[in-house]
Amino acid sequence: MKTSTAELIRNSRRASSAGTDLLTIGASIGALGLAGAALGAVCPACVVATPALLGFGLVQKLRAFFLAKKAKNLPAASRLEEA
């Protein structure tokens, strides 16, 4: 099954947006966990969630990058067929 350029671009933008959201949430939870640790309380959920969200956000950003690159490198013939 071939994927169209428009679909690749749409999926790339969606993955990039999701990656940004996950990185923001992960950084926020990490900051809350760090503030709690400074006050003497360690949040076990923060210790697990922060690296998981940051890692998954990074994976989504990389996925978006590779999808955009794939859309850019499609042959011109397939781009003309979509128009």
C-alpha cells in the first residue's frame, strides 16, 4: 500500500505535535518531581513518568522527522498522480 505525500505530511505534523506535547508534559512532571525532591519528598510516579514521557516524545519527534523526509524524497511521478 502506497502512502500519498499529503498523508505523509499530515502524519508528520501530527507526530510532531504529539511529540511536543509529550516533551512538555514530561518536562513539567520532572520539574514538579525535582521541586518535591528539594523539599524532601520523592514522588515515585514522577521518577517513572518523566523519563517515559520524555523518551516517547523524542520517539514521536524522530518519527515526524523521518516521515517528513520520506514525503520530501518521493519521486515526482507519484506527486503528480496525487494532484
